[in-house]
Amino acid sequence: MVRSIRKYGLLAALLVLAAVVMAACAVPVAPPPAAAPPAGDTAASGETQAAASTELNLLCTPQVQWCEGMKAEFEKAHPDITVNFVRMSSGESLTRLRNEKDNPQFDIWWGGPIDSFVAAKAEGLLEPYDSPNLANLANPDLTKDPDNAWAGVYIGSLGFATNQNWLDENPGVEPPRSWDDLLKPEFEGQIMVAHPSSSGTSYTALCTILQLRGEEEGWNFIRDYAGQVLQYTRSGAAPANFVGQGEAAVGIVFSHDIVAAAEKGSPLVLTFPEEGTGYEVGGMGIIKGAQHLDAAQKWFDWALEPSTQELGPQYEAFQAPTVSGAAASRPELLEVNLIDYDFDWCGANKTAIVDRFTNEIANAENLKE
């Protein structure tokens, strides 16, 4: 009996061993292929890369023609991306981004004075980006945020636009060449400027006066000069067009916008305040929570290329470039007496200054388009 048990035990062991050998010799069967993740599902695998964006939602502050030109040029450089842009002045843009903070509809904001970008960064509306093309900036201390939340893409100086026909009809009157000239009796009800609640141009003028004169004297001057204003506009460039059409005698506008209007045939004389004028660094920044972050980064890189910054004059934009290797189309627009404009102070105090102007001096109703 014992012998029988041992016999069957040995047989069982041999059967098991044979099964193992046969299994080892068998041709392995490939496992079924894993199902592909659904389109757009980038979280299905840690190694799966997100598909490249095919759209870019752009918030654009300069004039529409330049926005349209930049859209076309970027799409030419990146034919796989379609740019959808909305044109808004800088004040309106900042308000829009604040309202959409929890559900951003734009990927990148391009253009407009960096005062607004400084304010946007402070409110957590921008996404820092260390672009390799930041190295192209000629003056990074002036044209780059220390944390890479924004970068400068153009520079422009404030000037006065005076209608030559109006001067001919008022012999003896000279175009203004100082801020004090704006208070002369002949310019009463003859000045047009944008409202600072919607326009970075107008805010730059306010901040310029406050820096030149100090806050108390500056606000007194602003009240006096507001009494000379015929009407406020929504867009910063609009006064050049309206003054060119003869609706007012003088406009306070960035000089490149005055040149653009004159190039179209408007009878405008460009002058600058001799005691010093403010200027803008036009900025750009990626929006926090951008839906198409990769496309926004491509725009950011592209906008800091010298060839890109030389495109402006093709679209009637004559701002000076910020990167080395790009030629300025109108360098004389910066060969004026520029003040030591404090962008950080103006950006940090923008809300308070605009609110004071709106509440104490001129509300933002019935702005001329």
C-alpha cells in the first residue's frame, strides 16, 4: 500500500513537471492591445501628451487693424492654429479678465500699457512664462516683469494732436507745447481725450501729470484741464480721429496714433509737452487658466521676435520695438523729453486713481465711440 501511494505520488509529480515544461515551450500569446483613450482625454495615461491646440483666444488692445494683421501673420507662421480675437481697450480688458477670473475665456492678452498688466498680475490674473525669447528684450529692466508675468512688445510716447484747419481759422493760436497750455482760454471746450476707466492712454496722461506735479497739485491741475474737455471717448486712439475730422481742436493721444491718423490724410499737427511727457510700454501676458496654454506660449515667443515687431507699420502701427535687432519705423517719436515714468506705482494705484477721477471729476457715462 505504501508502495502504491509512492507510485501515484511519483506519477503526479512527473505530470506536474511535464505540464511546466510544455508551458515553457509554448509560443506566448500577445495580450490584446489596450483601448485608445477617447479623443481629448489627456489624463488616461501619465505618459500621454496633450494634443497641440488648434485655437488661440486673443484679447487684443491696440487698434483693430493691427489686431487683424497680427492674427493673419501668426496664422501664417502657425497654420495649424486659428486665432479668435476680441478688441478691447485696456481698461475694459482688465475689467473683463476680473469678471472671468474663475472661468477665463481668453488665453493671452496682447497690447496696452503695462500699468494694466502690473495690476492684473497683482490680482492673480496672469500666468508667468519664462519664454526663451525674453532674452531678445533690449531693456529687460524696463520691459519685463521680474517674475515673467508680462513682457513689453512696443513703446510709445504721449503727444498732442491739433487740427491744422482750426489753427488756420484762429490766427495767432499755437498748438499746445506744454501741459499748462491745455488750460489756455482758446482751448476751452476744444479738447478731446479718452476716459481713464476704459483707456490706458488717458490713464497714462493722468499718471504723468501726478508724477510731474505731485498728487495734490496734480489733482488740482486734472480738475482744471477736465473743465476744458469737450467730450471723453472710450478708445485712447479715437481723439486723433475726431480732432482730424474737426470735432475738436486738440486731442491727447499717443504720438504713434497721431502719426497713423495723419498718414490717412487727417490735418493734424503733432507736438509734445516740453516739460516732459509720459510713455507706455505695451505689454502682453498669458491668462491664468488659459484653455490653450501651448498656443498662448507660441504667440508669446513669436511676439518677441524682431521680425514680428517690425510688422506694425504694415498695419498703420508706428510704435517702437522692444527687442534688439528690430528697426524702429519712427525713432523720432521717442526723441522727446520723456519723464521717469514709474510703471509700478501707476500699476499699483490704478484702481484708486481711476475711481477718484470717475467719482470726483467725470463719470464714465456717454463716452464717445
